[in-house]
Amino acid sequence: MKFMLEVGEIQKHLVEYNFDQLLGKSVIKVNQQEVKRSVRLFNEPLKEVHDIQVSDVERLQVRIEKERKLLFGQKCRVYVNDRLYRCYEGV
């Protein structure tokens, strides 16, 4: 699953999320700079939460909640400052 979103009103910030279920690798980037990387070969959790501080100027807090489906695929919910921003579903 891969998605990009633009957050912020005063300053625009690009948040990129990339998760490869086959390799168990997830990468989160903010403005083309990697802020979080994890690799899980076995025992992927049913629910995983990533909290990222995007900007100090606007106090932007982004939370990505990834929920694994039983076989393949996942559902991601993105919250900006504790408000639901978008939902993504796919493989």
C-alpha cells in the first residue's frame, strides 16, 4: 500500500507512506526525508500505529493507523491533529 497526502495550511508538507506486505517493510517520509522505517519478517501485528510530528510552526501531528486484514490487504486511517483525515484500503 502506498499513498501520499499534503497537510498544512500555512506551510504545505508532503507525507508519504509505503508498506510492502510481502517484504514486511514500511517507510514514512515527510518532505522527501525518511522519518520512520521498520521491517518485520514474521508476526506482523493486527494493528500498528505511527505518530509523526510534521511541523512545529502549525503544530501538525499526523497519526497513521494500519489495520491488517486476515489474509492480504490492510486498512489505513490517517488522522491530522486527532481528526480523521482520510481512509485507505487495499493491498
